[in-house]
Amino acid sequence: MLRKNCIWLLFEELKEANKRLNKLEDLFTSQWGRLVESLVEGALVPLFQEYGIPIQRTARRVEGSYQDQNYEFDILIINGEELVIVEVKTTLRPADVKNFLEKLDKCKVWMSEYATKTIYGGVAFIQANTAADQMATKRGLFVIRATGNSASIVNQADFHPRAW
């Protein structure tokens, strides 16, 4: 009986330790994500102005809810007629591109204040797995690589972004 109690106590302690580790991982991941967003956001205004999209302002972590669907966009680049929505990832994966495209398909419904604007999408990242950057280009997204203390659009010169 004593052995069962010891095993049960050990099991409970392991469950509690696992919960604490998960909280620490979530904290690290969210702080790291914010750092990458800050790095990228600072470079976006000159990048898109060079690309011919004048910028009035940027907004980070735009969140909302529409008909019980919660959404969040990492960075919005806003001017009078156009909006670029940027998804920021430390490591970009094909599933991230797919999920982001699904969000872009709903963005004019979720954020009706932009329904009459031309909306472009972009993915920003430090590294890409499994040719996710190429997938993003093929789907008409701006591809933005974070480099050092800056970022650069790495699409080919003849790239034409998809408009939503």
C-alpha cells in the first residue's frame, strides 16, 4: 500500500512539474514571438514604401471576434487604399502558410472597416522549413526574411502579390 501511495505521489508531482514547464515554454514562446514581431515591424515601413506602398501607420497584434470566431493578426500595415497583413513566425512551416491564407480569406468579413481596401498578405520569418517560403510566394504572399536588426522582401523582382 505504501508503494502505491509513493507512486501516486510521484505521478502527481510529475504532472505538476509538467504544468509548470508548459507555462514556462508558453512564456518563452510568446516573448520570443514579440521580439521577432518588433524586429520585423521596424523594417516594414521602409520596405513597403520602397515597394511602392506608402504607409500611414502600423498596428501589432490586432485581435477581434466575429460570430464567435476569434482572430488575431500579427502586424497590419495601413494606408488609405491598401492594407498589408503580415504573419510573423520564427520558423515558417507550410501549415503556417495554409492557416494564414485561410485567415486572409476571412479578413474582410472579420474586419469590415477594411472591406473596400485592397488587402495583401505577407509572411515574415527568421527561417523557413520545407520550402514554406516558396509556397508563400506561389500563393501570392510577400515573403519577408528577418535578418539581423532588419528585414528584407525576398520575392523575385517580377513578383505580383495576390489581392484579397
